[in-house]
Amino acid sequence: MRKVLYILGKLADRDIDWLVSNGEKEEWADGSVLIRKGSPTRKIYINLKGSLSVFRDDAQRKKIAELGVGEFVGEMSFVDSSPTSATVTADGPVTVYSIARDRLVAHIREDDGFGARFYHAIAIFLADRL
């Protein structure tokens, strides 16, 4: 949970209000694919409840990571606009908060301050992950 709190802590109150107003809560069943390797990411997810599994190779189903509550998913492809490097699936029932990439990009273009704060928080988050 501390990761999402860290990122949200770098944003202004109005930024968080915008995220809350422009995202949606989604329920995913066990085994559902949120992100498929090699596909464009259409959303960024915040895991609210449950566990997500990350697989590098779809054929072998070798799990490389497990993401718990408070983890961001899809942020790397959002930042570099490349196809995803892994598949992310629900490991049991999962509840996530999603924000559509198109809406987020449009808002970043409209609000430079939001964009600067958002990218700064994501950059620190990714650096910490490394």
C-alpha cells in the first residue's frame, strides 16, 4: 500500500480529485488478463484488493512477480509508450482502480503542473523498483 500512497502523496489535492473523478473501480475474476505481453496498455491500474501475478513468458507461465494491494500496473508502458513486456493476471478475485490512458494523456496536456507532478512521482516509483 505504501507505493500508491507515495505516488498520491506527490500529487496535489486537485490532482487526486481529478483521478477519482476520471477513473473507475473494476472487479476481475481469478485468471483474468489485465495486461497481455506485447499489447498496448489502455489503462493504468492501482490494485485495491487481491493479488496480481506477472508473467514474462506466456507459454511457460513463469511467474516473475506478485503484486499486492497498492501496486501500480501498466505505468512502465505508459511512460515509454512501448508494448508491454509482461502479462498481468488476477490471482484470485481482484479489485482495481483504472484510469484510461487517453484521458490521462489529455489531462497531462491540459494541466502542465499535474503532468510534472505525475511523471515525477512515477519516475521515483520506477527508480525505487529497480
